[in-house]
Amino acid sequence: MGNKARPKTSILNGLFPVYRLFGFLLMVPCLSPLPAEAQAGPSVVPLCDVVRSPDKFDRQTIRVRGNVHLAFEDFTLHPTVCQTNGPQIWLAFGGDVPTPTISTANDTVRSQGVTPKFGGIPVSLTKDENFERFFALISARSGNDSLYHVAATLTGIFLAGRNVKGWPPGYGHLGAFHLFVISRVDGVSARPSPQLNAEGVITDAAGTPVPGVDVYSQTVNCCQPRVKQTRSDETGHFALGNAGQVLSLVKAGYSPQNVVLERGRTGLHIILDHSSGEDWEIPNCIKNADKVQFNGLPLSVLIPEDLHSEQLSSAPNSPYIIHHKVGYPHIRLFKADPSAPYGQMASHVFSSGTFSQRNVLNEEGQTIGMDAKGARDEKIFWRILALSGQEIVEYYVASRETADLFDGIIDSACVKTR
């Protein structure tokens, strides 16, 4: 796989350990909406009033406006016109959109179609153009920093924290915040002037338009990216609004390509190379082969004697890990989310100084996924093998030696057959 240079930036990595879930959040396949006044659009409550008198607004549907911060261990809402002391407000989305950052109160993965309960209250989410624009803006990065300063009017449920014997209120990172659960987004603004659209033409090296290329736009926030998809037309043209910062281009017979955008860009000319022996054909598994199988996942691999595999929990679709023991570097294997077919690949690509990618084929020569690997400052090494919609295998490690060991395990993969 050939390397491609990219700006060196740090990564929002989805492989940090999971500490504990929000104690106030219960996932249920429920369709109950918010109270009627939220849908009708209540008057905007000054955010300063909410922070100064949180008990007055506890468990109420309110509408507020403020500045939104999204960074590592930070998804918070701040007043625009006053300074306040004491706990601030941690944000979460209603519906099936997880919290887009790691924290010690993780809520980074949700199943499609669920409506979560917060404090016993089910909260849905309106995923309209305003929401898509908002999510693209808060997710956009320049290195570790936000690319835009974002303000928005948010409708949702407010839950006041409770100080008990000196302990923090109990919501968000370190339990140190009040909570606002977003059900609707309006009035989105940003500085500097946003550039969120991606549009261009895809050709081969000879300049011939390439139609039928699947183009995926992915945000680079942790941990379950927003993915949009389109396909190039007969002239090779494609267009995506409110795009993420990494475009993944996939078509059988061509080498896959990941394109990093600092901002959205129009007038792109992307050249796809024809596949030329770089594709990886994964064989079918041979019966009685000495390889470890994982329940519900299509791949089996050979694991060295000094490592072992285990499932993290008994929950449905819980990840498997291959490691020496708890706290050591590991490979993670899990069922792919159809809404994010390449997992955290976009975030890794965005932050890597070098990376490469290739198609993954089955024995029949059909394209079944993508295999990508890279390095950040030659200090952090990663790899993601993504069988689109089926399985993701990944590692994120701090030594070349460990990366080589894990590459050997992944390279031993075979596809289980019925």
C-alpha cells in the first residue's frame, strides 16, 4: 500500500478505555416524543438564568442560546453575555446520536433507531438541515482545535445537578455539570464564515470521468462519525452538503482513496488509480484450521500463544479484544455499524502524517471492504480493516514492534463460510 503525505495533527482516537456510562441515560427502543411545548417552540430562556438558578428549570423543556464547545472530554454550552460560577452545562443529543467526545462518562455509541431516556424522560432528536449543519460545524477540526466558533439555539430537556456532601453534580465529564439534552437545533451561526460543502469531479489518470464511485463524507470527531454518502454521476461529478473533513472514495476495479479536507471545498479534481495488484484477497477459512472464531463476526484469525481473545461483555454485539492482559495494547474486533461502515478510519486518516489504503476482496474477486493503516509522527501506529457493514478490526498502539505483531494477526485473517 503506497503512503500519502498528510498534515501532521493529533488524533481524536476512539480506542480510549471506556470508564462508565452516563448513570442518567437508559437506551430503549421507544418512540415517545418530547412534550408538546418543545415541538411548538418555547420562548428562549436566558442561559445565564438557567446556570444561576438551575433548580428552577430542572426537568423542564426549555429553549436556550449559547456557545457550544466540542473537544476532548468537553461537550458544553456556555452563556454569551454573562460570567457564572459553579457547574456549567454538559450537552447530549436525544435520539440515536451519541456524544461526539470521549469523557469519563461515556456515551459514545448508540444503536440506530433508539430513543434514550434521561432521568426517566424519553428524548427524541430532529435531524434536519439545521442539525446536520450544526454537527458538521462543531466537528470540524484544525489539529486539536475547533475550526469554527459555533453558537446555536437549542431546544431540549434540562436536568439540574445535585451537590451531595461535596461531590460534583453528577453529569458529563467527571460528573461535574448540569445536563441539557438536545431535541432540536435552530439559529446556527459560526465564525469564521463556514465552508461545509464538498463538490468536484472524479477521473482516472487519463482524465476520463469515473461514474458510479461511492463517495463517503465522514466527520472526524470521536467516536461514531456522521457519514453521508453519494455517488458520482456519468460525468464523474459528485456533491455533498454539510460534509465532514474526510472523503472516502470506493469503486471496484480502482484503488480506494481517502481525501483530507481542512474545510469543505468545491471544484475538486480527484484522480482514482486502477487497481494494480495492491488489493488484498482474503481467503475462505479451511475447516479445522487453527484459527480463532468470533461469534457473529465473519473473520477468523491466528492468535500467538502468548496472547488471547475475550469478549468485553455479554451485551449483544459487544466487542472482542485480542491482548496479553488488561491494560496492554490490544486489537479490537466488533460488528460494523451500517451508518458508519469504516468506523474511526476518518479520524485516524485526518491526524496521520502518512497513511495508505487498499481494497479487500473475497475469493470470488468481489470488493468487500477496505484496509487502511498509518502513523502519527512515527510514534502512534494504527490500522483498520473494515468489512463494510459487517466487521471492523482495529488497533491503535505506541510502538512499531506491537504494530508489526498485530499486523501479523490481521494478515492471517480468513473469511468464514457457511
